Amino acid sequence: MRARLKNFTRDHSGSIRAYLSMVGGSAGRLVISLVYFIAIANTLSISAFGLFATASACGIMLSRLLAFGFVSPLYRIATVKPRLLGTYTAGFLGGMVLSIPLIALAAWLVHALVFAGEMDAVTYGKIILSEVLCWRLMEIAVIVSYGVNRFTAGSVLVVIATSFKTVAAVLFSWLTEGSLEVWATYYLIANDLAAIVAVMFFYPRVRLRWKPVLYLRRWADAVSVAGAEMLFYVQSELDKVLVLSLGGPAAAGVYAMIMRLVDLTALPVRAFLTVLTQRLMRSASMITSLRNRVLLEAAVAAVSTAGLLAMAGFLWIFPNALGANVAEAAPLLILVALVPAFRNLIEYQSELLYATGRTFIRMLVLASLAGSKAVLLAAVLTGGFDTPVWVGLLNAAFLVLYLQSALITYRMLRSIKKRPI
């Protein structure tokens, strides 16, 4: 057993170091994010927090349209051909400029359909700009850093960027009366700083070269990835929009608090998914074995559930530890004990399709999941159930989504070849 463990450690030492670097960053981000969450969730009213969380979710969805998905070719080049990074960075910047009018139109439509009468356009615009441009640029700097194996730098950047938002939230709670309009301004400034630091100090130094011929070769992949990313976040964040539309701002606030706590427990899993995706890009043979697939899924599910139970147990012992507003939602956390596992497994399966080059299939899978999620959540939210009941039914809804994702994903992966992709 000891020899087997030694061999495994030697064979996977690079991946283990990368994972530990990202987990270290995730641990720091977890603490900082928790402070941010406590400050903002207990300064805004529950209804205002629900509106902010829903607008932020819409911004995250729209941010996947930035540069029409050219982030995917950028990441692949950083991973396998870093010498071309300057050329593909120029392509990304060109795509970003071209995509902005489309994103602005989509943002306007979302405001008219979801937020009209609930949030003024200026406040909404600040939140959308923060997510679509500022935070997304920071994320891209992290993605590229991971691609060129600068895992520590990427993790540090995530902590720094999250710290800016946390400082903004703490200052907001100390210096203001808790207005959503004011918070949108603080939020935009914090995200602006994150983007500036990312571009100036963390993005690899490259010489920009404009070569449209290379970009056209990657266009189909980029667009399909953009569609898939958009659909992934639609099915991931759609619940917040539905709860706001069907249950109102107060219900959206309670739901957003629950899901924010669920997200905080998922940070170690997402670090693992990043490392796994890179390994699969180089060779997909590690998931040809049924045993490996089962073990990987079991590990994701176990870590996800353990994190949620630990958080629920802590809040059961110290119900007011995260503030009075959060204390209203804390008793409901144990009722979604299985949701983190199913959500993270769906994300894991989506990463399998992306890493093995099945971007178009991934888009179709995510589209089907988004449709199913809308139907399931609408049924749960309009069934006339009391809050604890419909919150508990979320476990069944996410189980159905997981089974749908697993059946399609593994059917599409049957033809994996044992060669680098």
C-alpha cells in the first residue's frame, strides 16, 4: 500500500502541487468570501440582497458572451502552445470589442423582462458591467495563468480580487445605510480594481500579433464554447431568476443566501476540476476505465456533501454566527444536503465534455439541462408548498438533472481514444 501511494505521488506530483496551490488559494478565498457574504447579506435587506444576487447571476451568464467564447482557444493555447499566447490575446481583444454591442442588447432585454419595476437601470447597469467586463477580465487572467502552469500566481490573484470586494462590502456596511443603489457603485469600483491589477500585474507579458487566419480556424470551437458556457450558467443561475419571478424579492433573497453558502463549500471541488481538465486536455485515457469514473464521481460527491454538512452543523451550533439576516435562512441549509453533490457532478461532467473536445455536444447537453431545470423549478415553486417543503424538493430536482447529465455525457464519451487531444 505504501509503495502504491509512493508511486502515485511520484507519477502525479505536478498535478498534486497544482491542486494544493489552488486549494490554498481557495482556502484564502473561502475565508475572505465568507466575510464578504456576512457584510453584504446583513447590510442589504433580504429583498435587496435577492435583487442583487439575481442581477449578479444575470451578469455572470452574459459575461460568457464576451469575445464570443474566444476564452476557450486562449486557454487551450496557453496550455499546449504558450508561444502563440500573444497572437491569441490579440484575437480575444478583437472579439471582446465586437461582442460588447450584443451583450448590451441582451442586458437591456433581461432588465426589461426580469427587473422592470424592481431595480432602476443605472443600478442594474453597474452590476452587469462589474460582472461582464471587470470580473470576467480578472477570471481570464487567472485562466491563462493556470494554462501556463502559474498556479500560485492565479490563486493569489483570486484572493486579491476577492479581497477588493470584501473590503468594499465592509466599508459599505460601516459607512452607508444599506442602499442597493450605493452598493452597486462600491461593487463596480471593487471589480474595476480587480481587473486593473489582473491585467497589469498577473497576465503574462506578451507581444500582441494580429493573425485573423488563425482565429477563423478556432471560430466554430469558440462559438460553441461560448454557447455552452452561456447555457451552463443559465442552468446554474436560472434558479435565482425563477425564484425572483415566481416568489418575489424576499424569497429570492432567502434562496440566494442558501445557494451562496452552498457555493462556498464547492471551492475545493472546483480546484480539482481545473487540474483534471488540464490533464484530460493532454490525455483522456484516465477516464476510459469505469472504475476511475466511479471513483472520481464518488470523490466529488463526498467532498461536496461533507462541506455542506460541516457548514450546516456550524450554523446549527452558532445560528447567528453569520448575522441576523443569514440566521433566517440557516435552518434551511440542511434541507439541501444533496444539492451540492449533484450540482458539482453536473459541472464535473460538463468539464469532461469540454476537456475531450466535445464542445458542441456539451452545448446540447447544457441546453437540455437548462430546459429541464426551468420545468422542474417552476413545478416546485408554483406547487403551493411551504418554504421548507419546496427547499427540500430541490434535492429531487437536482437528482433528476444529474441523472440526465450523466446518461448523455457518458454515452458521448464511449468513443474516447487513448491519445492526446
